[in-house]
Amino acid sequence: MADRKEYIERLERDANQLLAEIISLRAEVGSYRKAVKELDKVREALSKFLNKTGELTEQTYKLLKIMNEIGSAKIFQQLETIAATMDISSKKLTVIIVLVIAGIITVTALQVYIVFSKTL
């Protein structure tokens, strides 16, 4: 009878251990499923990224092709023209500012003269 009791207790321990292992295995499988879902998300994002990169590469190629057709000499020539125009505009603006400041100084001096001439 004691042998039978020990046998049943051992079977119960083995069953409990087997149940614990099954529960652990089930949790592990669940985590694998989550990992697979996350990897699918990463794969989709990476696929979108690669498609977008491909589009940008095509646009860059088209831009470089156009730049080569125009020629870098023409581009630099246009840039120099723009810079020269800006330089001329800058000089004109400087002259205008100087004239405005001179006008303000003149008006202020006249106002001071008028105020002092009335008090004398």
C-alpha cells in the first residue's frame, strides 16, 4: 500500500511538473506570437521605407540629370548674376538709409532751432 501511495504521489508531482511546463510553454508560445506580430510590423515599415528611398533615389537621379543638362557653368553664371544684383540692391538700400538718417537729423536740428529761437 505504501508503494502505491508513493507511486500516486510521484505521479501527482510529475503531473504538476508537467502542468507547470505546459503553462510555461504556452506563455512562451504567446510571446513568440507577439514577437512574430512585431516583426511583421517592422517588415512592413522597412518595406515602406525602402519604397520611399527608391522614390527619392529616382527623384535625385532626375535632378542630377537636369543639372547635367543645364550645366554647372550656367548654374554658377546665374548665381553670380543674382549675387551682383543683390550687391547693387544692397548699395542702393544703403544710400536710401543714409538719406533717411540725414533727413531725420535735419528735421531734428530744425525743430531744435525753432524751439530755441522762440525762447530767445
